[in-house]
Amino acid sequence: MVKNKYLAKSINDAGWNLFLNTLLSKAEEVGKEVVEVDPRNTSQLCSECGELVPKKLSVRVHKCSCDYKENRDINAAHNILKRAELRINGSDFDKSRQGLGTDLRGLVSLEAG
Ligand SMILES: [Zn+2]
């Protein structure tokens, strides 16, 4: 941890840029696309019904009133994939849900922040 907050920000920015450039390069090598999405509430929203299910970071399982239960990170991954599909296809909510859960490897998504 860098004590100078300005220097720390520069180092963090440089680290983020290095990560982003590496990610873009690796994705291109394997013929994948990197899509930046808004990370807000990706772990709080139910990827099945869209309900907001607030939970602390220590709660690792997503449980929704629609009976959907999943690992918190997997639920967030579905939401990130859905947002990436919306950015690429401009599709509506129902269309973007088709195929969810079948192949999270088909798209490299980037969650910033
Ligand atoms: Zn739900």
C-alpha cells in the first residue's frame, strides 16, 4: 500500500491499464471480445427475475423470493453476461436471457470498479 494517495492512484491506474491491456490482448489471441459493463448491483440483482436482493459481502449465496438459489459470484456472472449481451446486441431483457447459464465462456466480460 502506497502512503501518498496521489502516487497510489497513479500506481493503481497504471496497474489497471496493464491489466486491461493484457486482458484485451489475451482475448484477441483467442478470438474473444471484451465488453465493459456497469458493475453496479451485479451481485445484488437476481439474474433470474431481476429483483434486487440486498446482501452483505459475507453472504456468499444468492437466494431470491423467486426460488432461484446460486453462488453469489455465479449469479453476478450471469448479470454481467446479460449486460454485455445487451451492449452487443441491443436486445431486450427476455431476449438477453436466452442461453444464459449455458456458456459463460463465450464472452469475456469486464467488471470495472
Ligand atoms: Zn429472483
